[in-house]
Amino acid sequence: MNVVRQWLVFGILCGAVPGNVAAAEPAATPGQLLIFISLSMPQPVLRRLLVEAYHSDATLAMRGLYQGSFAATLQRLQTLYKPVAENARSAVAIAPGWFQRFDITAVPVYMLLLEPLSRCEAPPCAVPGHFRLAGDAGLPTILERLQEQPEAARYATAMLEKLAAAGLHAGR
């Protein structure tokens, strides 16, 4: 299987286009959870985030390619997914524009969108309404915190129910 076909299997949305990064960044919808990561994070943390993202339909966002290479990025993702499940795949967005737009300087960061995140042709780019939480607290804890916010509660509750169905959350 060639690299392009493997990228499609992984559901990777590429926003890293040389010379015009922001124009190619993916769009996102209200209620979508973006989890900003780096493939240089510790493997156990990444693996947990991949599992949680897979079961909650969250999108993992990366600033760029691992070691500057599509092949290295794909290999790293395959290595992380292998123990999870043969066919488990989360959406992964390579979206440096998102990191700039939301001023993400450390990961992980969890961002629940309340408004559409439209493509941006050139900075400065509009920042849609959202809730942002940072730190390695685990997705269930993050979603429980989001449930406390009236605008976010229905989205967070739906994701927690998905995690509970997968045995990843016991509930309160």
C-alpha cells in the first residue's frame, strides 16, 4: 500500500502545504473536539489519547510532520495504533494554522468548538467560540469539566457516553 493510500486509511487531514499553510487547514464544526498533540509526547500518553479520540470521535491535531517526514509520521501512528486495535483509526489533522490561530504552545490541549472553524486564507484568522482546557488529565476528566458549562454540556455528555460504551469511563 503506498503512503498516500495509507494516509487516507488513517483519516489524516493535511493542512501542511509549503508556502501556504493556512489556506489548506481543515475546517471543523461546532461540537467537534480537537485534541492538540505532538508525536514526541510519551508513548503511553499518546496511545491513551489515540484510544480516547477514537472512541469519542475527537480529532487529533498536530503542528507538523513527525521528524519532518510523511513516512515517519505514518510509521509512528501505526506503531501507536497497533496495540489498540487492527482497524482503529482516529481523525488526525496536520494543521499548523490551528496551532497559530489558537496560540497553542504546549500540548496536550483540548478544544471544544462552539462555532464553526472555517478555513483561513491569511492571518489574522478569526477565532471561533470554544472551550479550552490544557494538561494531561485524561479525556473523561476534561469532558466532565466541560459538562459544567451549559454551552458545552450536550457535546461533552455525548462523548462521555461513547467513552462509557467503550468501557473507558465509569461515570459519576
